[in-house]
Amino acid sequence: MESQFRRGILDACVLAVLERGESYGYQLVKDIGQFIEISESTLYPILKRLESAGQLEVFSQEHNGRLRKYYRITEAGRLKISELLKEWEEIVKIYNFIIQERGESA
């Protein structure tokens, strides 16, 4: 999968999980990993990029005597999901066109 395309998909996956509720890195890897391959070394740069873009917030909370970083989506992150879904609708149309032109079924 082309890296820019995969990057957009992973951004959308992270934001979608956070839209359900705040979470932390390891849990995000588990949640997203059910659908698309992702490692912690891939996730953390995504989280940093989304934080820099104002699409998520980071806060620390004690868990079992240690501080754990948690992430929550912002309004800008919710808007980004909407934008990505609109782009995805266009990609699906293109996919269906290609399949139709090749005489295949979707």
C-alpha cells in the first residue's frame, strides 16, 4: 500500500478509536491492530503528528502507581474524520469504476 495512502488510513483509524473515548498507546495498537497492521513504533509518530495538528490532546493519568499518557480527540480531530470520510467516498467511487471497467464484481 502506498505510504501516503496508508498514513491517511492510519490517521483515520487512530481518530476513529479516540472518537469512542480516550485511550493510551498500547490499547490503541490493540484496537487498531484488529483491522490493520500497526506497531507502537508506527503509532507514536502518528500520535505526535495528530497532536501537533491540534486533532488530539495528550494528558497523563496515574495507573497502577505510574503515569500513563492518554489521548483524546479534539473538535479539529472530529472535523478531520469527516474530511477523511468524504475523501474515502470518492476513493470508493473510483474503486467501483475500476472494477466495473475490468468487468469484475466488487
